[in-house]
Amino acid sequence: MATHNQPHPRWPLNESQRRTIAITLAGIERDLHQIAAAARQHPRDSRMVRYVEPVPAEVAATLRRSLAEIQHQLGQIADDLHLPPQEDSITRLLTSALLLDEVAVEEIEPRRLRGYGEVDADTAAYLNRELPKLRAQLAALGQLLARPPL
């Protein structure tokens, strides 16, 4: 019997095809988990994010059934093709997100905002003082996550 690491004799795929299908199905599965989480509980608002248009409670049961059906179909395809599960490094995902956040902070520096119009001098001074602090905090958090376990 074939394992996750061996191609299925009935539906042969080369390594690139297997990897592409596995990555795609894993991405769909991640999305299904997000949908299920949103259906279970409305995300908590924060200072800069207010979540609107929650999943209606009256749709939750139908949504759960649909998610289960899709998850079953996805699992069936993965099993039939003997696709290996994808491994996601949580710390690598979080570290990458923080690096993107650092770049995003650079993109809102006053010198970069000039493309949207001249930035008020006092506002520019404030941003030039505060944004480096935020960027440094994000970098420190990323370094903390990137540390190897003791």
C-alpha cells in the first residue's frame, strides 16, 4: 500500500504536481479553519480593527455542514492521491508577518506619504519620532519569535 510519501499507482503525479496540489489543498484547509473560527465566535475588535458583517447565527448550522462536506472531499482527494500534509512553522509565519509589518511602517513615513500630498510639518515630526519606535518594537518581537528554543 502506498503511503503519503509514495505516489498512488492509479493516479500517478510527478513531484511538482503532488506538491502543487498539496499546497493548494492545504491553503483551502486553512481558509476553512478561518471560516469555522469566524462562525464559532465573532473576532474581538481592537483599537485599529473593527470587525463588521459577522457570520449570521442562523447560517451557522448550514455553514458547519458545508464546511464538513468540503473538508471530507478535500481529505478524500488527499487520501486518494496519497498527498503528504504540509507543515507550517508557526514562528516562521509570525516572523514573516512582522517583517512585512516593519516594511509597511516604513511605507507610512512622511517622506513616502508625500505622494499623497505634502505632510504637515508637525505631523511629519511626530511620525518621524514615533514610527521608528514602532518599527523597533516590531523588530524586537520578531527577534523574540526567531530565537531558537533553549
